[in-house]
Amino acid sequence: MITTTNKHLAQWAMEYALKQGCQAAKLLLYANNGVSFELRNGRMDRLQQASECGLSISLYVDGRYGIYSTNRLDRKELESFIANSIESTRHLAPDSARVLPDPARYYKGNLPDLQLFDNRFYDLSPDEKLALARATADEVMGKDQRIVSVDTSYRDGENASYRLASNGFEGESSGTWFYLSASVSIKGEGDSRPADSWSENSLFYHALPKTDIGTRALERVLRKSGQRKVKSGKYIMVIDPLNANRLLSPLISALYGSALQQHNSFLQGRLNTPVASPLLTLRDEPHLQGSNGARYFDNEGVATAPRLVFEEGILRTYFIDTYHALKMGMPPTVSTPSILILQPGNQSLDALIADVPSGILVTGFNGGNCNSSTGNFSYGIEGFLIENGRLTHPINEMNVTGNMTDLWNALIAVGNDPMTNRSWRIPSLVFEGVSFSGL
């Protein structure tokens, strides 16, 4: 929680920086705290509690720019900190693109509360939190003789921020989060030790699922028994909603101003052109109340707004902050997306699998990378072979390779099962003609 005293201190720090020779400045005051209870085989393994409060100030001095941080929130110490930071900035190279955003683009306030903070956060006792982690472990312990280890954890936290800009922005945000998880490993064939997990999270304690988390983790790992490679070749690839974000991430990263300005994006120069299957319609919806990722302004204070990212496969926007917009001579948008929603289809994951004659269901990625300039990728995967619409046996130690643009043009079906507790709501996906290497 940002106290009124610290807000006044931040306002003073801004005024002091301007009096000491800055032409402009922006400031971030932040406060975060959280706790975690981690159990190993039902017994306490680690208890952590962490709190931090600090100030970050960006200084614009004689055409130069510097950003500095401190957690010593004392007025006398801040005086010397700011003075020294201004002097340091004067020794940096000038950069005419380092300016504050146009004030007309700032969030002006007066919109409804986004409802991201659970007031019950302060009422929960340590015993209640520990009991949830233990109950999750009890769902697994002794349920199968192949179990090697069971790790469960309960975590929660709050975060708050207060932002100022010398040309007219002031904004505040805060939120809470709650998280419960289980990870189970079992004795597999030979020396193998398959492992899998399940977790749930929520911004609100009452909405956090509190049962069946250990049970689901155990079910997921038991079905891995007997994993093996299958023959290399081209398969229909189905991605479950737990892992679909992994394939969207390179696509979104290619839209950032930093990648575009460095000519490090495989989607450079593709605005308003088809880059993917018509099934790809993706929206950024930043104002969904009570939703992970919701916000009224980005890290510059620029107002967010609903926007189309991809419309039936056509790229409609980049995410460009003020600095990179000026460097490239392009109009700015916002620095990053907020809540990404891929337009869902009307079939469940099971129904999608039932339509696949020969394919692979990917349920996890094990390393790999994507070249941000070319879009070429290679990922290790695990999952299940699909034969005649049925999962036949588990697979691992295989790689999926290709090019991101080719892959997203090969999207042939979208599920109806996005995970709404995430800021990226991406349902199950089906791609045709994807290259897998195994035997």
C-alpha cells in the first residue's frame, strides 16, 4: 500500500528534481509484499515473506536521459540522491528521442475502479494459508506407490504503484493475487522420473479454487508413464490452453517498438497485411474489471484503450512507446498489451482431438527458442500421440520446428477453453502440417 506520506514525498522529490536543473522528470513509487508457504511431502520446506518499497526517477537533463532507483525514502538522503543523479545524467550522450509523452495521451482519470484489490488480503491468517498448502498435499500423499515427491505451495501478495510526470500525469494502481499449486514426480520406467504440476491463481481469495489441485497434478503425471518418441514427420499439432501462450509470445514480441526499431522483428513492415490464418482474431481489452492485467494506463501514463491486434489474420497494430516512435518516425500506441483475448471457437479440447486422424497433442515445452528476426523456431515438447481421434500413448524427447509466420498461417481450429484467470486468454489451438523430429 502506498501511504499518503510517501505520496507527498514523491511529489516533493519531483519538485526538487525540477528545481535542481531538470527540464522534465517522471517518477515511480512502488510497494510490494508477499508471502509463500512451500511444503515438501506434506512438511514445511520453506517459508518466505518479502516486502519492498522504492522510488525510481527518470531525469531529462539538457537533452540527456537517465533513470535511477533507490529504496531509501528519506528526504535528506533523496536530496543528495537526486542531485548526484542529475550530475551523472549530464555526462551521458544526448538523445533527442528521450522525451515525455504528449500530455494529451495521458490517462485523465474519472473511470470506474477496476476492482483489482481484495480487501480480505489483510484478514487471512498464516494458519489458513498453511492449511491450504497442506490440504493440497493431502490430496496426493499415499495415493499411488510410484510417487517420489510432492511439492505444494500457497502464495499471495499485494502490489501498488504511484506515478508522476512533470508535464501533467498522476496515476495510482494497486492489486492483490493468490496462488495455490502442486507438483508431483513419480518413478517411471528405468531411471526416468516424470513430473507434472497444476496450479490455480486469482486476484481474489474467494475466487481461488482450493480443491482438486493436488489431484489434478497427480492425474497429469500418471498419464506420462511410458513416455517415448514417435516417428519424425509432419503431424497435426494440437496445443492445450495451458501452453498456447508459448506459441503466441514470439508473435507479440515481434510487435514491440524495441524489436522494430532494432530491425529484430519478423513482422516488421507488415502492418495492415495478412500475416496469419483468418482464424486469428486477437484483441487487447485492458478495461475488464476484476481481471488479471487490467489497467487504465501503461508504464508511461499513456491511456490504454481496447484495440484489435490481429483481425482475421491481418496485423492491425504495433505496441510502440514514445521513445521508439520518435526513433522510427512512427505514431506511438502503448508500450505493451494488457489483456489479450483470442477469439474462441465452439469446440472443447476433447472435440478438437476427436477430429484429428493423426497428430500430436502438446502438453508441455522443454526448452528451445525462436529467432526474433526470422521467426524460425525449435522447441522441445512432450504430450501425446493422437491416432484416429484418440490419445494413444505419451511422448517426450521430441522437437517441433518451423517458422512462426508459416505456423500461424497453418492454424485450422481454435477451441472454446481460454483460461480466464490469465492476462493472455488463449484457447486450445490446432495447426496442420507441423514438423516434429523424433525417431
